[in-house]
Amino acid sequence: MKIWYDACTGKHVRYGVAIAKRLRAHGHEVIVTTRKHPDTLPVANFLNEKVIVVGKYDPKSLLSRLKAGVHRQLLFCRIFGNSPPDIAISIVLWTKQGWLLV
């Protein structure tokens, strides 16, 4: 089974690598993606996980964060458009307005 795990922060990378190792041990293909963020790549490198970097974190304003997120979504369409995963895993985020399922 082809499984995609998207990790937006270093904490998500730690969880994702643990999940990916278990899934790979059961014979699944796991793709881990992350964005360029202050702690994602150092954590992935420390854990010896090869990740696909898709987009970046842009904290300048809410608008810049929205634009960076939309850009990531378009990049995901290019990456997975012809060969989507069987399962996609992401993290639930808390916003000022309440829970947001990503």
C-alpha cells in the first residue's frame, strides 16, 4: 500500500518517522513530505529520514501563510496527480476559530 505522511513541523516529523518505520516494516511504501521550516529538516536529518520538501513556512503575515499553504497544495497536485497514495496522513491543527482538519 502507498501511504503519504505530511509533516509540517519538527514534532510532526518525529511522529511521522516513527509511523513510517512501523508501516515500512509491514511492507508498505511510505512517502514523507515536509515544508522548509526552522526545525523540520534538522529533525529529519537527525532521524536519517529522507523527506520530500514541498513549500516553505512563511510567518510574515496571515496572508503570506495562506499563500504558502495554497502553493504547497498545488505542488502536491503535481507530485501525486498521476499516482495518488492509497492513504494520506496529516495532523489536526488548532486555529483561533477552532479545530481544523488538514
